Amino acid sequence: MSSKKVDEFLEKLEHPLKEEMMALRNAIMKVYPEITEDVKWGGPSFYYKGDIATFSLRVKDTLTLVFHQAEGLTPGSVLEPASKGKAYAKFKSLDEVEAKSKELQAVIKQWIQLRDKL
């Protein structure tokens, strides 16, 4: 369920990839009804039994979704491993968001399955 706090944050946000962020937000929120969102670490963040991922808004030419606890997730064309157990999903255009949304949703589903096993 989308949050009013994130809606208000996005209304005020000036970022060149805002449209891409909105599309990714919609794709993430459709994965599972119990996913919630908030604004944390300077961007929209998604939760289910812990922090799933947060948009990092510092870079302006790439939209980066930071997976905070990526252990057990399968790297692929949408997910690249990073240090300290994190992983990144990066997008540069709406076309790329559309092309990779299904794979991103599969990563989120995998994350949820891992959390449900804990």
C-alpha cells in the first residue's frame, strides 16, 4: 500500500529520473500486498519484515535501488552485487525500467521468500 509520506516526498522531488522512479515504485508495490513504504535514507524505501531496498537519489543520470540485505539474492541483468552484503539495481531510462521490471519483481519475490523462511 502506498504511503502519503512517499506521495508527498515525490510531489516535491526534483530528479531527472522521477518518472522512472514512479514506474519502479508501482512495479515494486504490485509484487506483494504486505510491502510497505516510507522515506528513509533520503529516498523512498520499501519494507517487508525488514528493509528491502531504498532509492538512492544522489546520482542524477542513473536511478539506483539499493538492496540493503542482498545475501541469497540471485545477481543477474537487473541486480549487481555490492560491498557489505548489498546489491544495486540501476536504471537509466523508462525503456530500461520497462525491460527489467519483471526481473526486478522476481528479485523482490525472492527477497520476500527468504524473509519468510527466517
